[in-house]
Amino acid sequence: MANAKRCAGEVGDTLLAQIVRMVAEAQRSRAPIQKLVDWVAERFVPAVVVVAIVTLVVWSIWGPPPALALAVVNAVAVLIVDLVIIDGSRSTRRRRSLRLG
């Protein structure tokens, strides 16, 4: 039985176990900048949706023919561009969190 405890102790101290422990701690903790990023994202995402809807309405009313098709294309373009920005900020936040540990 002592042999099993010694092996278990050695397994708990392996490099892989340390890496797993560090990653778990990094995922549980939040960097101070994350609060700001979360606050901005909470307001940015609804604003993007509103801008996309306004784009859809404006292009469908005043756009050249085929107005509805162009309205949909432009509204989707607004969503794609802004969601790429949001995803970029999240990636930066994840990298920073992992770097700060």
C-alpha cells in the first residue's frame, strides 16, 4: 500500500499534472481587464444588432433596386465585421489571461 501512495504522489507532481493545475487555475481566475472587456461587450453586442437592424430598414426603404436583397447583404456585413471585432477582443483577453496566469 505504501508503494501505491508513493506512485500516486509522484503522478500528482508530474509536469502534465502541474500544467493541468495551472490551466485550471487560469480558467477560474479573472484578470482585472476582463471586467472592462465584459462591460464593453455587454453594450457593444446589442448596439451592433441595433445598427444591423437600422441598416436593414434604411437600405430596404431608400436603397436602389433590388432593395431588400441589398438591405440583407449590408445588414449581414455589419454583423460580420462587428462580430470579428468582438471575437478579436475575446481572443486577446484569453491570451492575456493565460499569460498572466
